[in-house]
Amino acid sequence: MTTQVSFAIRVSGGKDIQPSRSSLETSGPKPLLSWQKAFVGYVCGLFVPIYFWTAIVAFGVAILVWARGRVALILFLCFSLGVGVSFALSPSRLAPPEEWNTETLVWGVIDEVRSYPGQRVGILASQVMDLRTNATMPGRLYWSWDHPSELLQVGQEFTTRLKIRPVRGRTNFGLSSSEEHWHQRDVWHRAYTQGVLKVDLVQNQAAGIRFRLMQRVADLMPQNQGGAVLRALLFGDRFFLDPIFMERIRRSSLAHSLALSGLHLALVAGFGYVLTWGLGLIRPQMFLSLPRQKLGTLLALPLGFGYLWLGGFAPSLQRAALMLATMAVHQFLGTRRFVQDSLFLAMAVLVILDPRAVHDLSLQLSVLAVVGIILFVPYLSQFLMPLARAWVLRPLYHALMLAVVSFSANAFLLPILALYFGEISPHLWLNILWLPVLGLVVLPVTFLGFVCMGIFPGLAQHLFGIAAYPVLLLERGLSFLDQVGWLQVFVPLRPGGIEILGYWLTLGVLAVTLSQGWSRRRTMAYFGLGLGLMMAPALKQMMDLTQERMELTVLDTGMSQAVMVRSHTGKTLLIDGGGVWNTAYDPGRFVVAPALAWQYPPQVDYVFLSHMDLDHARGLGYILQSLNIGSFIWTGLEDDSQDSELIGTLVAQRLWPNLRVRAGDRLPIEPGLWLEVLHPPLGQVGKSSNNNSLVLRLVWKDRGLALIPGDIERQGIALLLASNATLDADVLILPHHGSRSSLSPRLYAAVSAQWAVAACGPFNRFSFPHTEVVGACQKASMDVLSTAEHGAVRFTWLPGQEPLVQGARNKK
């Protein structure tokens, strides 16, 4: 996240556009002012509804570090205010009294348009009205449109026919939920369209200025990925970016360089200093009345805020623009001028205006990157200053400084990247190669082309072509690295909030000690506290070793199935990996792997595949290639699908032991825990299908915990019942997601479970679980739960006790 850093370094001070030593290099972290401590308490309170224990512990640490007399009372009052504001704005209090679930002709006003790689747009609309009934939709609508036939813009009124559904996201333990994200933004309904759609639009001329600029730039841009990247850098428009290229950008740790951020705004503001330099050559005496730095800042401000508008007021640009403004105020008033003060002031403005801004991930990443830089760049840069004094070594100095900045930002971001993205890229070295090209060639030439566009369109077109060429080289370079296997990422353990807090406290204590010289006793006390918080979850897991328990979780993977089993010793089993038709979304990567790695090492002792249907097999491709696998167990039956081909290829590579099983096999996991294979029968051959799915019975201490029958239908169920195998279990995972084709009262009676769980998506077109299946299960005295309604469903057993049942949406 070096983009935010460059803003701080380039704007904060010095004699000219690029100062020889920035304030970051000479100052370092400073003691917080009283109002800044109060603001930290307020922010802790804002996080309470979502991250309760983390917010409470963070506030406790703040009290411990800063509480002196009245400061403790002020912190408590600000914390309480934050708690009150957050609960007043929480989605549960703002939930609409009714949900729309209909296809109808609607009218609405477009509030926001976001573009995504692969020619997809997301539209936020308000005042949406059903034109049949004149009823107004509560909250706002999120409308996703793939390959749209119309170019939409903010402020337009639209009339079209949409299939509207309530917002439902995949909700799992330890994972962030898109449902919660949209509810925070007062979005309660969604719609999806693809391709050509008849839409009546009413233009908004005032809001169309930026849109027309985008269209003009698009006419002059090269029609390749270079041009697509330039549009993203100017406007945040990612519509024409290739998803494969963006995936490589992500894995190369360069995604931040294409996000609108402080680096881009700093370059635009830097044109103000360039203009100041030019004016000084013409009339140097003007600096007697207005010093060079102040004039440069005055000229930089309108340019910076103009780019903020051009970039659609992206959160990270808002942060950078406000930092620029506060630095200017400090400069003209002659008051304390440190980057951390500007950061606090910028965040205070954003959060006071909209308290929900603290939950914006892009803003979080932007702020945390700057914090990492403030903490470590000043100390580390002093070791490089001798290189800066010799002009021959200055290129090396700048390269190493770039490495220091990248390291400092990413070191502080590391646990957040692991938590939210579930992957870590080890390719930070690519930043050293790409960022100088981006900052010295691509961005300046792009902005110059933009300035020339109105008067000299031919020149602008040539400049855009020059700026796009390095991007094309980057595209080819990343493609080569990917083909030879040098763009691999790894799946880390995903930490919890307490661990992250301990990590930040440890880094903060280290940085403050290096810059301010804390006493040894104080340093060791806080350092020990930070390490203790980091180790707390691991210590809890060690204590759990003394208490026998079993845990089974039916993950919420949408209209697919994945079941995770974990013992108190940490032994982990995965039965199926989910999967969807949309190849752009992989539940294995975005749901199953993060769930497995939540506060545990990213490993699976036993991976099972019931059959080759994509809604069970597709997600396993990522799991088998990215996590540490103990053994892979399946029927050995394949089909003609791409998923089957991939899994067959991985099995042939012998990356891990694999075992083909049939009915009668018993698989010991650890003492007292085993799996019984009940289907398919011995001698089963042919292609993989629903009826020859792997059927497993989980047994612990001679107690049947769960029957997991894959997608078997009537034919397979008849064979299973005819085998006279023991089927009783506390939990039945409904075969084939609760389909009517798998309805079997005889099976329900034989299992004699207390709960039946259907793994399915909300409002699915198959109407799973089928009403007849639900009725038959209830007649058999089973409570029916579904991932569509409850999110992930977890069962926890202790010896001799009934299981504890939890839903990720806090419902039974």
C-alpha cells in the first residue's frame, strides 16, 4: 500500500516538489494530543456492534496506555458516545418493515455507479417505486448488470423491469458478510440483469459533466489493457479491465497501484508545485510576499480536490485530499505539522460526517498503510541517508526507500490482508520495479494527456498511447511469471480481532520505543501485553485440548454444499468444497478456505469428494492446490466435466495420498472418531452421478453424529436402505439439498435424527428444500434448518450431552 505513503512524503514539506528529507524521515510518531486520544475512544465505540470483544479490549488498552486523571473519564465518555451512535445506526434498528420479492416495473434514481472488471456495473438506486402499486421500496436497491446495453450515470432517473430480491449474502462464522456490508449502507434489496435490457432514462445534465469527460477520454485511449488501466487511474473506471489481468495484478501485490489513492492525488497536486517553479523562473520576486512552499500549496489544493471529484470521491482519495487540506492549514497557521495530525484530522472529518465510514474496507486499508509508514519509515530511513548524500548512489537510495515504504505499509497491513482476503502475496519486490514506472511515467503522462485533451486531442491521444505502453509491458511480464509458476500466493492462518490488536500493539510499542526511547520497564510491559493478546487464541485452543468436543459446520456456500468437521485436537475434515456455475466466483477460495483457516493453520487432514457435480467438486480445485492436504478420499468415479479433469490431474500428480473407498470401509480419524462409508456399493463402476455419491456416517465414541449422503436420489437411497447398514445419527444433511427427488420418509425414520440441514441458496429456482421434504422431516420429529435462512449451521458435541446448535445469522 505504498500509494498512500507517497502522498505523505511528497506533500508534507521540503523546499521543492521533492524534498531532500521529508517530515516523515525526520519526525516519526509523536505523542497523541488529547483530542486524538478522545477520537480513538470514539472509534472504539463505533466498532462495538460488529467487533464487540475486539473493541472492548482495544478501549481497555487505550485506558491502560493513556488514562491519566480526567483523560480516563473523557475516553469513557467518547467511547460511550461511539457505542450509542453505532447502535443507533446499526442495520438491525434500520431494518425495513417489509421485504420485496417480486418481478415488476420499477422507477428509481441512480445514486452511484461502480464499474468492475469484465464489463460489469453495480448501481445503487434510491426512491425505487413499483409502478404497478405505487409502493416505495424501503432503503436502497443494489442492481448488478453484466455487459450492460446502456451506460448509466449518477443522477439519472430510470424505468425498467427488474426481478427484485431481498439482499442475502453467504454468512459464515469468522467471515465478513456482504449482507452486513450492504445493510450498513441502507441497501436491503438487489436485482441482477445481463446483456440487453430496455431501460428508459432521464438525463441529469449537471451530473453528466464527469460522465462526458469519461466518454471523451475513452475515445482517445488505446483499446487495450493499457488504455483500460489509464481509465481506472483517472476515473476509477474498471469496466474494460480483463479479470485475468486483474487476478495477476492481485497476486503480484500490485493491486493498490491501480486503486485511486494518495499517490495519484499527490502527483496531481504536484503539478501545483511545478507551476510554482515555473512562475518563480518568470518572476522570482513574488516569493518575497508569498513563500514558494505556500504558493505551491495554494495551487496544489484546487488540483487535488479536482482529482477527488474526477475520481468519484473514492474513500482513500477523500482521506488524502483532507490530509492535503489540513497540512495546508497547519502550514499557513504555523502550528504543529506532522503527518499523523493530518491523518487524525482527515479521519475525524470523515467519521463525524458519516460514522459508518469506519467500516469501509478501502478506507481502513488506506489509513492503516499510512499508520505503518508513520511508525517505521522515519527510523528505517535514517540508515539510508548516507546514500542520499552521494549523487551517484541516489538512485539506489530512492529504490531502497521505496522498499522501506512498501515494507512498512505492508507490515502493518499484514493481518488485515490475511483476515479479509485470505491470501498473502510474497511478491513485494515487484513494487520496486513497477511503482517508479507508474509514478514517473504512466501517471504524469496520463495527466498531461488529460490536460491537453480539450485543445490538442491528437497530442493527447499520442500521450495516452505512451502512458499505456508500460502497462502493456507489465501485462506481458505478469503473464510470463504466471505461466512459469512465479506468481503463487499462499493461504495464511486468518487471525481474530484480538490477535490483530496484539500484533498492532507490539509493532506500535516497537516503533515508539525506537523513536521516543521509552523506559525498559514500560516497553517490556506493553510488549508483553501485545504478545499476550497475539497468543490468546492459541492458548485457548491449548486449553480446549483438555475438553473433548466435536464440531460439525455446514458452510453457507450458496446453492452448493461443503461440510467441515473439526475435533478438539484440531483434526480437520472437509466433505465437498461447494461450487457455482459462475466461474468468476469460487466458493473454495472465498468461503471454504477462509473458513478452514479461521484461527487455525491452513491445512485439512482429510478431504472427501462425494461426486463430481460442480456444486460439490468445483471448490475443491482451489483447496487441493492451495492448502496443506493430508489425504484425499473419493469414489474414483469421474465424468466429462472440467472439474473432473482438474481433480483427476491433481490425483495423478500424487501431491498427497489418495484413497478410493466403497461401502463397508471404515476410516479411523483419531481414537474414538471414525467415518463409515455406506455407499456406493462394492463393485460400483461407471461415471460419477448423484446416485453413486459417497455416503458417510460420522461416529464419535460409538455415537452417530451425522449422516452425510451427498446427492443420492431415490435409486441410491433404496440401495442404501437395502444394505441394512446402521444409519442413526443426531444430524441428517438432507440428500441433494432437500430436493423432492430425494424425498424418503423411510430414510428419515432410519436415521432418526433430531435435525435435518439443507445446504442451499436463498430464493433458489429449485425451491430447495422442497415443502414436501420439510413436511416429511417434521413428521419424523426433525427440526429443519437451511443455510439459506440461517447461514452456516454449526453443531458442537460434548461427551454425553446434546449438541449445541448455532446459526451464523444468530438464529436457530
